[in-house]
Amino acid sequence: MARGNQRDKAREKNLKAAAGKKSKNTASGSEQQKAKEDAAAIMRAKQAAADAKKSGGT
């Protein structure tokens, strides 16, 4: 019977851990859009630096 008890205890532990985690994104649409634009700007800067390095410029 110990095995069934062990399974139940593990299930309870996992449920407790899952309840403590944040389950969904709470950012508004404008916040998500701003984050997306910021990431795009960073990637454009990285791409420009890579292109400059590849062409031999500074």
C-alpha cells in the first residue's frame, strides 16, 4: 500500500506547486506591442552590426 500513498503524496505536492505558478500572461495589448517593438529594434541593431562586420566596415 505504500506505493499508492506515495503516488497520492506526489500528486498533492505537484498540485500545490502548480497552484503557486503564474499560469497566464497578464500584460495588456499595448504592453505586449511595446515589448515586441523593443525586441525588434534590438534585433535590427544586431543585424546592422553583423552586416557592417561582414562587409568590413565599422
